[in-house]
Amino acid sequence: MRYVKALLLLLFFACALLFFMENFKSLSTPLALKLDLFITYSSSDAPAHEIAAPADEAPAVEAAPAKTGLWDDPVVPAGKKRLYWKAEAVPLYFVVIAAFVVGVLVTACFFILGRIRLSLESIRQTRRVRALEKALAALRAKAGKDQEAAGKQIKALETQVQKMEPQAAQAGEASGTAG
């Protein structure tokens, strides 16, 4: 089975390499990643070092470019700032490989967490088995002592019965002759 897994893994990597080689031109196109949370805040909430305009000078107001799509550079009113992040353009194959690596890491974390959970469950079950074995040994010891005590009581009763048998026989004979 180990060889089958190794062969399948090798086949997967060969197909991935072939995919990247055949689609190199398409995958080399630059991709700019952006994140806009659509949250604006006023400049007064900004740190003091960002508000450096003197009071006698009016801040310059620039004309905002027209927004053509959802992910274009954000248009922000004067005196406001927006939570916006834009990354440098990276090749598409880098994004694909990074997504694959992130997927592998997340999957590994799930497997590790499952393994830890199973280990903890195994430890709990082992402790329970030990506790039950101790209780069973204690019950066996108690049963052994009880059997010894019961055996002694039985022997004492047997000796009493043996002592009473001649008396019972005599009483039986007496009642039989009398009746």
C-alpha cells in the first residue's frame, strides 16, 4: 500500500508540473490583490502625526477620480480615510501555489487536531480501564475473603448439624415409637 501511495503522489506532482509548464504564459499574468472593508473614519480619529496641516493653511482638496467598478481605488470624501489595502501585482501561479500551500497547512492542522483529540480520548479510556481493573481486583479480593468467611461459617454449621444429627435421630426414634 505504501508503494501505491508513493506512486499516486508522484503522478500528482508530475501532472501539476505539466499543468504549470503548459500554462506558464497564462499563469504568469500579474494579479493585483485588493481588500476594501468599506469602512471610513474621520481624520480626527487618525494619529496625531498624520494631522500635520497648520491651522492657517486650508488643506488641498483634490478631485476624486471616478469610480468605475467595485474594486477600483476607493473614493473617499475630504477629511475621511478608508480602510483599504492593495498588494503589489504578483503572478497568478504564485497565488495558485500559495493557495495550495495554505490548503495543505489547514488540512494538516485538522489532522493534527484530530490526532490530539484521539490521543486524549485514548488516555482517558486507559485511565478508566485501570480504575475498573482496580475495582475488579478489590471486588475479587473481597469475594475471596467473603468466600473464606462463608466457608468457615458453613463448616461451623456443618459441625453443629453433625452434633445435632444423633440428637435428631434419637428424637425421631422417640417420636416414631410414641406415635
